[in-house]
Amino acid sequence: MFGPRKSLSHVTQHESGHRLAKTLSWPHLIALGVGAIVGTGIYTLTGVGAERAGPAVILAFAIAGAVCACAALCYAELATMIPAAGSAYTFSYAALGEKIAWVVGWSLILEYSLACATVAVGWSGYLVGWIEAAGVHLPPEILVGPHGGGIVNLPAVFVALAVMGMLIAGTRESATLNIVLVIIKLVALGVFIAFALPAFQSSNLEPFMPYGFASTEIGGHKRGVMAAAAIVFFAFYGFDAVATSAEEAKNPGRDLTIGIIGSMAVCTVIYMAVAIAAIGALPFQQLANSPEPLALVLRSLGQPAAAYLIALAAVIALPSVILVMMYGQSRIFFVMARDGLLPRGLAKVSPRTGAPTLITLLTGISIAVVAGIFRLDEIAELANAGTLVAFIAVGACLMVLRRAAPDMKRLFRCPQPYIVGTLAIVGCLYLLVSLPSSTLVRFVIWNAIGLAFYFAYSRSRSLVGKAGRAA
């Protein structure tokens, strides 16, 4: 019904010239996860979430984190059981069949490309704020895309292309640089908490839930805790990129478990502390939709030097998120091409770096185009839709493979798999329907285009499908 499945015994076997080099150890993987998770979500989307839920954006972070924790446990078991590139796409191919895998892969392409673009736009907001704080004013036409009243978001285009260049240089080199950038980000958030928490005022938390809990339409916009959770969810899902790196991990059984669970634990604690400090220090109406909410809080507290340094840290370190997300998308593209679902010529790796150079080049250019045109909230919401579908599939894969392959070696075993898998699916479905209806319509259109491409091109060229027909 859902097409041929990949054999679990052959899923990690690939011919020469189409294998990724094993260059990453667990410190690289934790840094990949933290690098992707701690980024635009906490630096920028805190303001968007406050606009939708008021002070209850703190609760929205907790809900999104809980859903992601369930998904992370599912990912940890599957990534150590199937240490191949492609994450949710590869798991779905082995557990559910090619058609589901295509939808998941197509959704992941949307997730990663739009996540990169979202962070690039968020980075641009901090860069512009930092430059203007120094007394330099740039023409607004080159700072926002057409939907924001400008021509193109030139800083966002620039950072996307710069990160593309770093990835082309090699995976290990990029991952090592990412560790440095992650340290800068964590130090900056520590400084923010140290300055903002002493200014905490309980009155800023009242009313705590001004728009209620459920996602409801108010004045043409979604409001409520779940509406905020559906967008700040973007802030948590970088661990997916760790699973995508499975084929390049030196010791996948140990390193992937540490990378996925470790990065989620570190980031959840950081997010809750930052959200409480920000909302407690400043009324949420002032934070709402600010392109640089953390710097805004510090300026409002009479700490312009600290605000300047926080913005500078964001300018320096947010590209680490783009790096990880662009890395993730290039690997999804690569695996789908290697399987024959996209042109096979794209699935070639550089003999010098062991990385897919052509795929990375195409990925970087496409992300730069999206970042130059669209607004932050538009692309973050659509990226979330793609991720939620992938997480739903991973929850299903966990439960299916527990029944279909109960004796297969699992280096990490998810506790209570049927409960955790069900919670991941139900939680993600609730977040999905909490997104704006316009976002869901765009997501359906994206997948309709994808399925048309699959039936017109991919199905007849699938290597797994050809092997099944030959047998």
C-alpha cells in the first residue's frame, strides 16, 4: 500500500563514491544539537511567542519542549538502530514504505530550508539592530524582503551563502567551528540571565494567560498558549540534525544517544531560564514581535553595553544554527538522490572532504533566495509544519519496528515506547492543527507538488523499487 521498504539489513550499505565519511564524535554531535536548538527560537521567536500567548509563552516553551522530548527519545532509539543518513526519511523508508518516506523527506526539505531561512532573517534583525546601535543607518529597502515593504533582505542572503561556503569546506571543519560558536551563544545567554533575572517583577506575569490556552482566532490572528507553542516549537528541533548525521558518526551507538538526549536536556533548561528572565523583566506587550527581544530587554533595563554584546553574540553565533540546518537539508537531499528518488547525479561526494559538494551548493542558493524574500513568522510556521509531520512519522516508526523487528539490536531503548510514541504523535498533531490555516494550506500545496513529482519521476527510478520488481 505504501510502497516498497528498505531492508533493515542493507540500509547502511552503500557503494563507493556514495558513502559519507565518518568524521564526527559525540562532542561534535552535542554541539550540532545545541547549535541548532539554541538559536533564533530563543533569540528572536521569544517576542513572537509573547505576542501570541502573553506571559504564558513560558508555558508554551514547556509544552513544545515536552513534545520534542518524546520525539527525541524516539529518534535516539531509531538513530542508533539504523545509523544511516536521512533521519526520519530513512526510518520511514525502512518501517512504513516508500510513499510515506517520500512525504517525510519532502517535508524535511521544507523544514530545513525554511528553518535556515528563518534563522538567516533573525540574524539579519540582530545585525541591523547592532549596526544601528552604533549610529549607522542602512537603507531599509535592502534589509527586508518584498512582504516587509523592501526589495531584498541582503544580510540574510549574505549569511546563507557564507555558511554554504563553510559547509563545502568540509563536515568536520564546519562542526569544529560550530563548537566555538555554540560556546559564544551559551555565554551570551548566561550574561542575559544574570542581568535580567534581578529585574524580575511578578506583576509582568499578570494576566498570565490573556488569550487562553487553546489556539483561537482573534482579530485575524491565532492567539493562545498552543498558538505560541506551535511557533516556538521551532526553537527545539535541532536534535533532528543530529540523527541526520548518523552515517558520519564515528561511534553511532554511543555518540548519537549522547548527542540527541544531551542537546535536548541542555537546551530545555536554558530556554526556561531565558523565557522567565525576559518576561519577568519586561511587559510582554513591549516584547511582542521585536526582532531582537533579548537585546531590547537589556536596553530597557539601562544596560546598553550588555545589550550591545548580546546582539553581537547573536550576530557571531546564530550562523551556527544555519550551518546545522543547512547541513541537515543537504544530507536529506543527498540520501533521497542516492536512493534514486531525486537525480542520482546529485548524490556524489567530494573525494577530498567526503561531503556532498553539489548538493550543498544547490541547498545554499535556494535558502538564500527564500531568506531574501520572506518574513520571519511566515517561514517559521511553515518550517514547523514540515517538522511536525516528520516527528509524527518517527513516533509511528518506533512502534512499528518494535513489533516488526523486536530482536534487532538497539543500543538505546526508548522507555515505554508505545506510550512515548503515542504522546509524540498526539502532541505533534495538536501543534500542527494549532498553526494558522493559511500555513496548513501552503503545506498541503507543497506536498501535493511533491507527490506529483514522485509519481511522475521518482517512483519509476527508485533503486529500492527496481530491486523489488527485479526480485
